[in-house]
Amino acid sequence: MQLTLYGKPDCPLCDELKAELQVVQPTIGFTLHERNIEDNANDFARFRYLIPVLDIDGGELLFPPHTRYRLVQALQAAQARTA
């Protein structure tokens, strides 16, 4: 499963989400890609007031607030769709 984290440097909420992802990664296998919204005008326009945003397998977008429960539910649902 491929995840894309839209964020930017010096973003405490982005750092919190990355830490949560590291905790659940051993149980729910995925590859995490990070995109700095400041590097892409379209990403910046789309997400600048919403970060961190997590794109799960090019489908569902998970917007804040992020809790571990909500994160695990979304990842498990994505796994079930691809199984």
C-alpha cells in the first residue's frame, strides 16, 4: 500500500502524524512518500490550510484531526479494498 503525506517543514502536526504512522507501520504494511506542499503550486493551493493530509493508495484523503484509531481504520479499510 502506498501513502502520500502532504505537509511542509516545521509542521508539528505533520511530525505527529509521521510518528503515528511509524507506530502502526509494522502491523499495517505500507510505503510512505512525503510531499512538501511548498514545492508544488497546485499542492500548496489545494492543501495549505489543511495539512497534514494523507493520501491512502491514491484514493481516500484523510484530513485532520488525525487520531490513531481513525488512522488505523482508514488503513485497514484500504487494505481490505486491495485484498
